[in-house]
Amino acid sequence: MAPAPPHPLRRISTGSLSSLARSQDRASSSAAGLDFLRIPMTDLADEATTLSSNLNNLNELHDALGTFNESFSAYLYALKMNAFCVEWPSAPDEISFARAPTLKPIEPEPTPMPPQQRKQDEPSSPNPTQNHAGDQTYATVMSEEAPRRPVKKPVGKKPGMSNKRKRDLDIAAIIDTLPLEYRGNQPAARLIMEKVIGRLMDAPDGLPIKAMVFPPELPQPKVNKCLIALVTKKVVAKNNIGGTTWYKWVGV
């Protein structure tokens, strides 16, 4: 049976120092007879040197990680202190007023009108099979279309100065019946609700949600939330016209 292969890091895998000593020549030049330890001690010294080098590398890696942790923690602390100390005012400042003349005003999009059914009066065409006194060999049949009537677009009536106060009171009375979000301590939500109600009042035939969205003053999520609250209170009717959802003002 062949002996087992030696370990790659040790030349003596299964034997012992005593067996190694017996394998050496008894007639040794050393007085103590320890010449057989020279090769194992050389291997032990090499492995100890390698272990010391690896431990030094681990120590350097530990020091580098400690330095990085200290620097990164200082960076995070500076970001946190900056968030507490720096104030971002939401009100316009002198620079904003200086840039105001250079900004172009936002033009409102045209309000789409609801689809209307158009009836066209078409005269009945003459029957080519009728008997006429003249020769009908080269006769042609022509149909004349009746002129289309111009469709009048409904124009929303703008409230006059005398009715503006009454309209504001009506809007305030309706908002007082809505959830606390619109009648509480959130003026931004109340302002958006007032604008949505005003646009619905100006359009007696109703409006789709796209006609009421004007970012950034009236973003679509806020407008949609206002319409849901109004439909729940049954002051706005929700209809589906031509695959598009229309909202019509009903009132209290």
C-alpha cells in the first residue's frame, strides 16, 4: 500500500520527530545528536514569518477601516447639522422679485367643451328610376347637402363684482361641510379646493379633470382628491361622456 502524500505546508505529515531521528544516520557529527531537527526548524521559521506578515496586514486593514469610519461618521454628522442649521425660506426674496420681470406668464390651457350631438338635415336624393318626359340617357343624379348650422359654444358666465362676495360665502359654506383637511389649519389645501369649486361653477356643462389641472398651482393628485371629496358630499356629479369622466357642479 502506497504511503499517504505529505501535507503541502509540512514536510512531516504523519510521522514524528522520533521516527525522523531513527531514519537519520546514527553517526552524526553533532555531539548532541540534534541534526535531524534542522529541516523541521527551518520550515517552522518560514511559516512563522508568513504568519507574522499576515497578522501585520490584518492590523493595517483594521487601522484603515477605523480611519474610514471616523471620517465617514464626521461627514454624516456634518450633513445632519447642516439640515438643522440651514433654513430654506419658502417666501420670495429680493432675487425672486428681480427675476420676476424676466419670467413669462403661464398661459392657461383652453377649456375643452363637452361633446354635443350634431344633427344634419340631409335632403332626400331624387330617385333615378322615376319616369321623366326628357331623355335620361346621360342624366346624372346629384345630391345637395344642407348647409351645416354653426354650433354655439357655451361660454361660462364670469361672476360680476357684486356677486363675488356672495360666491365667496357660498364656497366657504360648502368647504365648512368638507373633511377637516380643507377646513382646518391647512391653508394650501383650502386654497386648492376653492379654485376647483370656482372652476366648476364657471362651467355649467361640466369639466374633465384635465381642464382643472394647472401645475404647479393645481397638481393632478390634489385636484383628484378635491373632486373625490366633492362627489362624496354630492355637490358635484360625476358622469362618463365619450369615455372621459366629466364633473358637473350641482350645489347644495
